[in-house]
Amino acid sequence: MTWFSSAFLVIGGGPIVAIAIGITMISDVVPPEKRTTIFLYVTACVLVAEMVAPIMAARLMESGDWLPLLLAMAIQISGALIALFLPETLHLRDLPEPKDRDTQTFELQQRTSDFHWRSQLRNFQSAVHFLRDDWTVALVVFTFLTHRLGRQAIGLLVRYASKRYTWEIKKAAYLISFRAGTNLLVVTIVIPLINYLLLKKLQLPAHWADCYIARGSIILTTISFLIMGIAAHPALLIIGLLVYNMGTGYSAAMRSVSIHVVGGQTSPNVGKLMSTLAMAESIGSMVAGPLLNELFQFGMGLGSTWLGLPFLGCVAVFAFMTVATFAIDVKDKEPAYFEVPSEDEDMFDDERPMTSSFERDDTTRSRNPL
């Protein structure tokens, strides 16, 4: 019955789809310079839940095994009811981010109520074409696929510490609370402060600030896995965890970069982008979980010195991912404009056909930002 409960995720897609929609809605209403910070606050909300939920569940299970599940269901129903009152954000989008090309044409996607397998196949083909047409977008999606490996590796932390230092499981479990607490401090204070300094003090464009945060974060994450993989002493493992926490701004910063890459928050491809990222993360989780467990089992067979093999494997993957992150190009772009005819022009333009292209003219003040 527990396995069968997952079948209901086919309807709606489950939490991954909900997160993708939520991130898309945030992208609609948050200006580029605040996007990374807001994404970090979303991460902070998840961390708070990760800190509180295990404690609540443990207390409730003292009175009955079903109580945590009933409380979880009530909380999820409350979240769904709140979602019913969320407004449509498409028309609330802020001013657009600049475009590379002098002329930008928007392709209107056909609306359909066709949900059978052919329709889903077309959606998948559309996502493939979306990645094939722009190698930069494909590179961004690839980084999210491999980034899931790190999240799965941290899930091995309790077993790793228990085996390597001969700790009891309940003692090793304190590392999870320590990681969540210090991580919460980093994502709410340290990384937003760094983002502020890059934007206000160094006067960097928002997309370049996000790019530098992503690059710095992925370097720190790679170093952290190296430290944890060779940690012969618990103190070294804790240092590695602290370094890992300093690199947790990668996901938020790279999401912001990805929105800039597809043309900014006014792009019709933002929703498609977030859905593609969600699929990439799902595939990454499916591959990373069994792979890391096999490496851990193999490391145990070789001896205690090799117990850190999953983390050392992550070092190799994240080193390659670091190169990919530095290869992502976020160019400074010129803003897109559309022409608003004057009253005199309107008198003579009644017979002129409408155009679907959007022109840029930096010298004409009467043209409004798109």
C-alpha cells in the first residue's frame, strides 16, 4: 500500500511539478537583482521544515505511528487550499531583462486540452528541441542534472559517519541537524550579503552577480566533497560540511542565470525551462541514488579508508561540472522595445497591418520598454 501511494503522483506530477510551478510564479514577479535572494529564502523555508519535521514526527510517534502521517496530510491539504487563492502571475511580470538580438519574435504556443500520450510525446519533443536549439540552455540543464548527485551524497552522511568513526546512528544523526542549522544561516545571511555586495558595491549586473555566486559555490562544493571523502577525523568532516554549506547558493543562483539565458522573465519559455529543470533533477536523483549506494558498498568492501569513495566520486563529477559552469556565457544584452505609435501616426495607420516582431531603438525616447 505504501508503494501504491506513489502511483497518485502520476496525477499532477507531485512535489517536483509543484516546485517548478512555484519557481516560475516567483520568476514572474521578482526583479532580476532580487531573484537569487528570494530563491535562497525559499531554500531556507525548506531547511526550517527539515529541522522541525523530524522532531515533531519523533514526538508524535511516541503516542502513535499514524499521527505523523495524519499531521502531514493535514499540512499538505492546507498548502493546497492556500494555492487555490494564489493569483495568476503572468500579467504581473516586471520589466523584461535585455535581449541579445536587435529583433525578438515571440512564438505563441498552441493551447490544447489534449492530454493523451501523443500530446505528452509532443511536449517531450518540444523540450528536446528547446535544449537542442541553444547549447547554453542545455548546459544549464545538465548542471542541474549532475547537481542532484551532491544532494544524494549528503544523504549518506549518517551512515558514513557511523561506519567510519564507529558512532551510534543516533549520535551520527546530529550531523543532519548541524548541517541544516548552519546551512540556514548561510542561505539567509551570508549568501544574500555577498549578492548585495556584488550588486551594490561592485555595481555588477544582476546576471553577472548570479553567475559569480554560482561559480564560487560550485568550487566550494567540489572542495567540500574532497575534504569529507578523506576525513579521517570527525573535525575534518565538520569542516567539510561547513564548506559544503557555503556552496549551497549554487541552485538558487543558477536558476536565476537560467532565466536570464532564455530571455528574462518575460520570455514565454520560462515555464518550459522550469519543467525541464524539474525533469533533469528527477533523472539525476534516479541515477545518483543507486550509484552512490553501490560506491558506498564497494568502499566498505575495500576497508574503512575507502568509505569516503562516494564523496570522492562526487569530486570528479563536480570538477567536470565546475568546468561546465564556467563555460556558461551570460552576455550583457541590450533591452528590447516595441514601437508605440503617436496620435498623429494613428490617423494614417488604420489600414496598416499589425506586426508580431518587436524592434529595438535605443535613440527613440517614445518607445516603451517591452
